[in-house]
Amino acid sequence: MERKLCVYFFLIIVLLSCHNEQSKKVIDSNHEIASTIVVLPLGSDFPRKITFEVSKKIESYVGSAKVITSAALPRSAFYSPRGRYRADSLLNFLKGRVSKNQVVVGLTKKDISTTKGSYSDWGVMGLAFRPGNAAIVSNYRLKNKDMLWKVVIHELGHTAGLSHCKVLTCLMRDADGGDPTREENGFCSSCKVFLLQKGWVLKGCVK
């Protein structure tokens, strides 16, 4: 009888151990999938209020965001002929500032640009690796600075792998040199499905 009890308790311990190990694997797996969005203001003069508003909006769409101490814009990214910063150089600067399971979005008041088609220096509101772990966004060209968060969500959509969308009211619409933020009212159904599959929460509403 005593031997049977020992065997019984041994089996219980083994089963509990296996269950705990499976739970740990699930947690670890989820941790690998989920990304924390790191919000990095570039320049000590970037408005603190806008930084935290952007962070809250990110949490409504992606699920997790944190603001870190501002950093100076790298002089190596400055394009003196036009008096602005190269967005591609800023992406390379940003990508090394986060860990494996993080995506960083830099915020700046300065004008930024990149190469687009035949244009060697095309002014943009944002740029991101697609897919990747870094995005840079500027409010310099925005008519309404309060709409910056829409540009941020757009660029984060690129980091998740989304390309530009043809639906004019979708957040993934191509700005094409303009400022369409007032016309954007959310993700279209196709972009929404894509992002949900990537683990975004999409609990926020665009208003």
C-alpha cells in the first residue's frame, strides 16, 4: 500500500511539472511574438504632451508602449544642402537602440527626407523599415500637429509588414507629398485583419 502511494505521488509531481513547463513555453512564446513600442523623442525641445499622447494612442492599437528619455538628433543624419535630416540615416541610428522584442519610433519637430523614385531628397512625414524594428516620424509638415499619432500608427503598420493601402480613409494610405490625416478614420478591413494576425489589439477608435 505504501509503495502504491509513493508511485501515486510521484506521478502527480511529474504531471504538475509537465504542466508548469508547458505553461512556461506558452508564456515564452507569447513574449517572443509581442513587441513593446519604445517612443523616443529626438531633441530636448520635442513637446512632452505630444509624446505621451502618442504613447497612449499606440497602446490603443498595438498594446504596449513606453516613453524613454529624449536623445539628440545625430549630426551625421543632417543634410546641409536642404537644412533637414535624412530619414533613412535616422532609422539606422534608431534601430540599434532597442532590444530584440522591441520596436522604436523616433519623434522629431525637424524636417526629414528620403530618396523616392527620381527624387534624391523627398520631404516626408515619416519613414519605417518594412518589416523592421524602427520608424521615424516628424510633425514638421503636418497642418494639425495633433494628428501626429496617425502618422505614427501608419509607420508602425509598416514595421509590422503592411504596405500602402489604396483605401483613402485607411491609416495606411500613402500621403504622396500631402497631409491626408483628416481624411483617415481607421484601418480598412484588409489592413485590420493583417494587423490582428500580427498580434495588434486594435481596441482604439480613430476620431
